[in-house]
Amino acid sequence: MNKAPERQVTLSQGEIVALKKAITYLKFECEEAGSLIFCGSTSINSAFDKLVANSDIKGEDVFYNRKNPKAEKLMLEKLNKEFIHEGNSEIEQIEQFEHSAIFMHPFKV
């Protein structure tokens, strides 16, 4: 698959912070199972990484380069809600989900 050409966009630090907050809310705070489609998006993960790389907030890379038990718990609840809806069995730990690294990004699993 061909990679789409990248475009340069200029954002203020306030816009970068707002977009990071929106993405982390959608992935790790929104309880709707429908948000899972965004949790597994490599495009959203890539955009988030670029936002962090261009952020003026010190230590942010260290913050995201670790496990986040609270985020894991919510992700597990969302996944299990969808699994049950689809007639599948629940998983007990996020590591049991084969795409956990993509869904939990930028946090470690």
C-alpha cells in the first residue's frame, strides 16, 4: 500500500495541546465502544506522536513511555463490551488482545 504524501501544517502550542487532549479523551476516557475504531487507528497514533514531538511540554515523552493501569482498565472495559456484543468471550488482561499495543498507544502494554 502506498503511503500518502505528508503535508506540513502549522499549529500553535495551544492547538497542539487541544488536539492531544482530544485524542487521549477519545482513546482513554470515552466509554463508548464505538470509539474503538479510533483507538486502533495507526493514523491517529502517528498524528499523536507528531503532536508530542512538536510540543513544548517537558517530560511528556517520559510520561507516555510507560504503562498506564487506569487507561488499560478502561480500554479493557470497552473491548469487553464490544466482544460481548459480538458474542465473543471477554478477555481478562489487555495483553491478551492481539492489537493491544496499537490500541494502548502511546502507552506501553
